[in-house]
Amino acid sequence: MPRTAPAETRTRPGHRSGVRILVPAVLILAWLVGASLGGPLFGKIDEVSSNDRTAYLPESADATKVQKMLGEFNDSEDVPAIAVFVSESRLGADDLKAIGDAVSSATAVDGVADGVSPALPSDDGKAAQAFIPIRSGADLGDAVSALSAHLTQALPSGVSVLITGPAGFSADLVAGFAGIDGLLLGVALLAVLVILVLVYRSLLLPFVVLSTSLFALCVALLVVWWMAKGGILLLSGQTQGILFILVIGAATDYALLLVARFREELRSTRDKGAALAAAWKGAFEPIVASGGTVIAGLLCLLLSDLKSNSTLGPVAAIGIVFAMLAALTLLPALLLLFGRAVFWPQRPVYEPEAVAAEGGMPASGLWARLAEAVRRRPRVIWLATAAVLLVAAVGIVRLEASGVPQSDLVLGASEARDGQTALGEHFPGGSGSPAYVVVPEAAMQEVADVLRAHDGVSAVSVTASGSPSGSAPVTADGIQAVGAPGTPPPDPTVVDGDVLLQATLTDAADSDAAERTVRDLRAGLDGKDALVGGVTATAIDTDDASIHDRNLIIPVVLGVILLILMLLLRSILAPMLLILTTVLSFGAAMGVSALVFDGVFRFPGADPAVPLYGFVFLVALGIDYNIFLMTRVREESKAHGTREGVLRGLAVTGGVITSAGLVLAATFAALSVIPILFLVQLAFIVAFGVLLDTFVVRTLLVPALAYDIGPRIWWPSKLGRRREESRRG
């Protein structure tokens, strides 16, 4: 009597079929739900973000302490705007009256708070200025635009108005970041779509990959938005832009690695499920290692004093986590759903005989020719490429990364910048953005004398409750009366025994001269229990903290990534060489960027954080491609020896890594559509650096160096002690 197969065995094919349908369906549904919740938040990011530079300073910074105390002295957290009225000729009595009427009626503008000052004419008679507070809870961009329109409409012919000051520059930043939700994302996705269509010549695959990236971004945004709303994270327009680009670029890169493996397996495996399982297994380690390396590098930013740096780390790390998850869960589900059809019309053909004949290495094509060139002249290639990169790195001496004026943060036209220029032509340059000095009441006169004695200070006043303007001049004779003759001097506002002095600087608040003045004042007031804050002090403290962060974090990132590579490659020598090549690539990218910024774009300098961000992204992302390459080289080396493994790894991964590099460069280049100097510079540095890493370092330098060294590159692992035929050439 024949044996009957057990029930579970008889039903297994159907069971597998059910699992193949159920698991992908559940995964796709879960991502759809997450994306549907995160998608609507794209238009609500401004509700949980801030571009106030003071909010990102360390708690210990003088500027931070002063900023927190200003509200207690002024009983307000309004943001001051300065309206500058200018004319080609002297302003007549009728002009001044019209200006005064326009200013006094400004409180009718939505967003303008009470406390508008009278218009003050300049000594040359061709300008006037007024201080107009904007409510802290108002939309600065809308409020400043409405204020400008109101004043312009009320002015006589021949008189124009410019809105500057803290509110004006903040409004410029708001306008600069306005396209971050739509324009930036649209340009990045379009660039990726074009590259994928050209590379894969498929109509369906690009949309599958882009869907993976977009879903990853939506879910990452969902998590980040709620963490920012809960006060766990700080979010700025700068961080938001980097998050968008990083998730789109990284998720696409990880997706391409899995797609390449899947396409490779479909040529030798008929069943799409088996092919996908093999592809997933082969791609899992490099994707996780790559993502883990990027996350580790980003989390090193937590060591930063600047909150703008320390909060970028976890925000971007969250994005990378979901980029990996989407590539390892959503994408496989979609690939299993579509099978070979995802590559239409270039479907991979099932041809195991051809694959066997190739021996796992392409016999022709660009990457096969490059592999052959490396085989013939490895030492010549790596010495030549290293020399070129070293020459390019020399340009880094031209990089000015000590900070830029607030007026140069936004590229293109700027009403606030023009207003500051006009203000400096007719009034003391620091009008409207004074240095705030908090001192004990008993030391007020002594500190005021120190301030007035400095050539960089044009006037000193004290916040006074009895003054109509809210402050009173402080001279060598003490507080002066304001108002009608015979009026007694007002009493200074005292908070916990301290008073608030305001030092109007002779130079523009964001100028180098103003920074030198504030540094001198801090040195002169040392030991007098005085705190100096304000716009200029905030810029100084920000730049100083940024330089500290850069010098601390760069070596930490290198150390962390080196340890990860040692664990991944089970070697000491190979990781050290990969780190050195990546640092060399970074130096070359920064050198070329410095020459371009200075000689082509004529940028005024760079923020100290630009080299730090460029380093973190280029080293963490650049090492990705070395991980993609060297994990495959190690895999091939186990079967074919190190030198043959290098050639096979180069030939097999060449196409996918190049595609990934093009995608990442394009996505970061998209940051340049946002007219913010920092983002434009970062876009160029990372895009150029990624291309350099893709086409020079990973294609020529690393393979040639590894081939020249041979098995010893895996020292001290067992793989490094294998004997093989000595290299040719």
C-alpha cells in the first residue's frame, strides 16, 4: 500500500503561496497607513520648527542667558523690526509728518504689537527710522510683508521704506525656506526619476523605487514631527531640508543595491520568490552596515554644543532608519508583487547557462575593461589618482569658514540687507540691533562708562520704566531725563538686582568690526559680573560653538566609523586604508569647493558648520560605497582569492554603485534651489564629493590599492594569510 504524504507536506505549496501574498500585502498596507499619516504633515512643519539662532545656542552661552532675561526687562518677547525711510533729498516737514502718521498707524497691521516708537530723523535729514515690534506668535513673513505694504502705501512720492532688523532678516529666512516643502522635494524626486529611467530603461521600476523613498520620508517625518511637537527635538528649516534630501537619497541607494541583486539572481533563478530571497540575503549586510555607519556618524553630532548640530544627528538618523526599513521591507514586497515585470521592457532573461559561463563576472563592458586596467597597472593607477586628489586638496587653504554676516545668509535680493545698508549710511550702523548688557544695578554707571569709552559704541542707554521710549540715555553724569525740560530722570528697570544696558554700535551688527567690538567689551567687562548678548553676541557665540563642535566631532566620527569597518570586514588594514582614501576624497572635495566658492560664486565666506556637515555626510555616505564594494570583494575573495575578488567586486558592483552615486549627488544638488547660503554650499560640497568618490575613489583608487596589496589587506584575519599568485604588472 503506497505511503501517503503527511497533510502538512501536501499543503505546503499552497501554504507558501498564501504567505507570499499575505506578508507583502501586510507590509504594503502598513507603509500605506504610515505614509497617509505622515504625508499631510509636509505642510505643517512650520508649526514645530524655528529658525531663531539663539534657540540653538548652548545654555551656558552669554547670549542665551541674556536672551532669556530680555522678556523680563521689556515685559515682551516681541521681535523688533526697523523701518528705514529714505529719500534722495532732505525730508521736509510734510514728509516727516506723513512718515509719522504711517508709523503711528502701523499697529493696525495684523501681527504688529503695541510699543511702536516715533520716527527719528537722521542728522543728514535724508532718512528716518522707527522701531516697530512684531508679536512673537505672529507669522514673521506675513507680518513684515503686510507692514511694508502698509507703510509704502502711506508714504509721499520720493520716499521709500525698507524693513530690516531682526524681524526683517527672520522674514528673509522664512521666504528663503518657503520652497522647502514643494520645490525642493519636487526637484529631488524629478532628478532621481530621470536618472533611474536613463539607467534602467524601465518605466515601472523608477516609480517603485521612488515610492519606497517617498514612503520612507513620510513615515520618518511622522516620527520627527511629533517628537518636535513634544519638545524632544528641535527642528529648523535647515534640518528639514537635509532630512528630505538624505532620506530620498539614502533610501534610493539602498533600493538600488537590492534591485541590482534581484536582477542578478533572476538570470540564474526561475522562481521570483527564491530570487528575491537570495537577493535580500546578499543585500542585507551591506545595507545594514551602510545605514549603521551613517547613523553612527550622525549620532556623533550629539556631542555638539550647538543644538542645531546636536538635533540634526537624531533627526537625520531617524530618516536613515526608515530608509533602511523601507528598502528591506516595502521594496521587497513590491518586487515580489511585480516580479520580472518591474523591469519592463528590459526584463531579465532566465539564462543560467550564460551566467555559469560568465563565472559571476561580466566578460565585457565598461566595468570589465576597468577591472582589466586595474589588473595590468594597479600601482600606477592608485599613485596617480592619489596624487590628483592631494593636489585638489591644497585648495582647502582658500576656505574661509569662520562665519558670515547675517545679511549674507540669504542669497539673491534682500529687503532687510538693503535696509541695513541704508541704515548704516544715515545712522550708526548698529541702530536697532544693540548689544544688550545685563549688569548689577550697583555697577551700572561703571559698566556704562566702559561701554561709552569704546570707539565701537556710539551711545549707551538703560531700560527704564518711566521713559516713553522704554529707555533713557546714560552719560558720564548718569541717567539723563527724556521728554520735557525739567522732567526728572526715569528709574531703571531692575530685575533681581540687575539692569539692562543697551549699547548702540557704530558698525552694522553682523559686521566683523561689530564682532571685534563685542569681544573687546566682554574682555573689558571681565570680572564685573556682566553678561553681553544681542545679535552680534549671538553670532559670536554661535561661531565659537560651531568651531568647537567641528574640532571635536570630526576625529570622533573617524574613530567610530573605523571601528565599524573593522567589525564588518574583520580586518585592521583594510578599514584604515578605506578611511584614509575617504578623508583624501573629502579633502579634495573641500579644496575644489573652496576654489569654486571664492573664485566663481564669490561667496562672502562660509559658516564654521559647513566643513563639519560636509565631513559628516561625505565620510559617512562616501564610506557607503566602499562598504558596498568591499563587502562584495570579501565575498568574492573567499571563493576566488583577493586579487580576483577585487576585480570581480569592481565589475559586478560598478553599475549599481555608480547609479547610487549619481542619485545621491542629484538629490543633494537639489538643495541648491533653496536660496540659503549654507544649503547651497553644502549641496555643492556633498554632490561634488559623492561624484568624486563614485568615479575616482571607489572606481580607481580603492580597487587598485587593494589589488596591489593583495591578501595582506585583510590582515590580521585568516583571509589575509591565504597564498595566491602574485600580481601582474
